[in-house]
Amino acid sequence: MRLSRGVPLAVALVAATVTGPVPAARAQPPGHCARLETVRVPGAELQRSACLPDLTTTGLAGTPYTDTADQAGLTAAATRTPSGVPGAQIDGYFPDTSHFNTTHGWKHDAQFVIRLPDHWNGGLVVTGAPGTRKQYAIDKAISDQVLALGYAYAATDKGNNGADFYRDGTRPGDAVAEWNTRTTQLTRAARQVVAQRYGHAPRRTYVTGISNGGYLTRWQLENHPELYDGGVDWEGALWTAHGPNLLTSLPAAVARTLGSARDEDLYAVGFAPGSEFLWPYHEKAYWGVTQKIYRAEFDPGYDPGCPGPSAGTTAEQILAPCASDATYDYASRPAAVHRAVARVALTGRIGRPLITLHGDLDALLPKAADSDVYARMVDTSGRGGLHRYYTIAGGTHVDGLYDTYPDRLRPILPCYRSAFDALVAWVERGAAPPADHTVARAASGDLVDSCSLGGAGTPAP
């Protein structure tokens, strides 16, 4: 995970240009991939550039330039995405000592992707991968749309990934702390790449992300507001040294999975009444693995044998809970554990406009123990004027579950797209977004691809 303080020029300039196949019958616009041969990513140990007829997932599916498997579950099946965005893609990595990310066969972390559309609108969007996924994870959810709008796009794998990410670093909290460093590093580099490609720096830079990417959005606007003009936080994870955080809500969920807790115990730590129909899926796919790997990241001494040096080698092993997590009590853990979390904790002191979205049926990061708390932190910090918070009725942690429960859920993605448009209008035209409220689930209509934030609705809690 170690970052180099200085990269020799000879290393920084290592690059291989790969020209993607361009159908002969399809003429490319003037300036297609202009200046690409001279574009260098500052600080990169390796970069590979490709000139492509379409930078969206429609054009990239089945090529090495995206990874549809890593996008699984994040969007509803019927989600419509734009296509036909010609431009350049730069893949590469910064110096790092960990090797979880096997994309491109590199076995090297700190991988990134930068996409540069031919028809640029002057902006840049930066993100980090959700969960423990990698740099292509939100290509369909976010990259496609912002590229079609004309933005350059950059995404990082956060410097470590996969269920064993907690092994990165030398002390508790190192792996998550690296996420923040890598996002800042990529933002600075991408801004220079944009200047090289288009002749001037981006006029606007936005940061955004889902889940852990939403956490990164919050952290960047708190700690590096000078790099950004605003951000959209989609259900960002909340880390606070004294709680709440993942380690204060998930032990009850693990206990219920193992039969030692009741539904009321989950309600007490923030899980929403009405979300119970989602719990069986989360028992199998999320609760156990999430608790054990983040507990191993911040509190490795609690149960050194589980997960141990690896979360597992099979899906069953990886997803299985540690029995010890059913009785995990974050509040009573040693001060060193709280200090490890404090290294990456949020404060609410954002320095640029931020829009937060969170589903009221999120059964992994319940909003009562997450975004509700973060909104209060922003207000307490005196930054409430820079923040809008929209609860999405019927929204849950991953939009893919809509396909299983179309009568109970709604995808958050169309609301995210509306929120991004609202952020741009706020930043660039001074058009204030609607006040905090709950976005109702429409009784009919296109829930998959349409969502109006509106200005009405019930006040958010």
C-alpha cells in the first residue's frame, strides 16, 4: 500500500499506446483522440492508452476496457444507458506494494481508469470504487451518463480491493486510509491529464460515488475542498470514532443471523421497520462478510483467527460470519481501536456543495445510523447551507434487488442522475436544490429510468 514520495521521470513516463479497433464504416469526428500520444499521467508507474469509438459500456462490453462482472447487482436490469461517446481511455497504476487487483493481469493495486471524450464540456468527474470492488465497477451506473454529458471521468480501485483488503498496510486502518489518499492522488493527476488533452484545466471538478465511494466523496469535500466544486454522495458509509459506524450496527445483524438476536435488536441499531423482507438476502450476501473484514481492518486483535490471514478462498467461506462478531461491542473495545477509526473518521465539515441520497430500506447501511447522522454532523458543523439530503422511498443498498422486488423497491440510480443535474445547476447557475425531503416512490410510471427530486414531499427526519 506504500505510496512513493517521488517517482523518477523515467518511471512516470512509461506508457504503451494501444489503438483499439475502429470500424471502417464509422467515420470518427475531427480531433478524435487528439494529443493522446503526448498525454502522460503524472506519477503513474504504468499507463496504457487506447483510442476507442465508444467509451460507454455498450461499446466496451467484452473488451479489456471494462469489467461487467464487477458491475453485477449495482443497477436494475432494465436500466437504460447512453452510448456512442468516442474518445480515449487511459488505464494504469500508481506505485504501490499490494497486489490484490488482477485486472489486465497486472496483479498491482492503485489501478485507475481515465476516460477523455472527444466532445468535452469542460468538466471532470472523479470517483472511487464501491464496496471492495475495482475501478470499472460503476461504469454503467455513473461513467456512461457523465461521459454522455461531456465530462472527463476518472476512477480508482482505492489502492486495495477484494475481501482480503484488510491485509494491506502495517497498522489498523491503513487500508481504508489509503482509499482517501488514492482518490486525492488520482484527482490531482486527472486534472493535469485533462489539461494536457484539451489545452486547459477542467473548469469544474466533481467527486461522487456509491457506498464506500460515497464515503470518499464526503471525506474529499471535508479535507480537500480546493480540488472540487461539489459532490454527490450515494449512501456513503459513515465512519466516526465513537460511533455510529458499521461496527456498531452489523454485530446485531450477525447475531440475528446466528439466532442470538431478535428483530427488535436490529431496529435498536438503526435497521428500518419494513426492510425485513430484505434481511434473508443480506444474511447470506452482506452482513457476515462486511462485519468481519472491517472489524479485521480496525480491530485485528479481537479475533485473530477469524477471518485470519484471509476471508476465505470460496464464496461460502468469504460470506460466512465469524461467530465472535455476534457479541462484538465496539464501544467497549480498547482506545487503540477507536484511534484507528478516528484516522479515517468524518467530521461533517464539508467545504463544497454536497447532495446525499440514501434509500429508506437500505439493509446494509441503515440510514438512521448513517446518512441521518451525517446530515446532523454537517448541520452541527455549521455547513448545512452546503448540504442537501434526500431520502429515497423504496431505495435499498443495491439497485439490482429491484428486479427481485419490483413491487416494493425502486432503483436509486435515476434519482442519482437527477441529483447530479441538481448539483451542477447549484454550482454553475446558483439554482438552489429543493430542501431536504423524502422522494416518494411513484405508484406508476418508469421507476427504473425516471426520478424527479421535486420540491415537495415529507420532511426528512
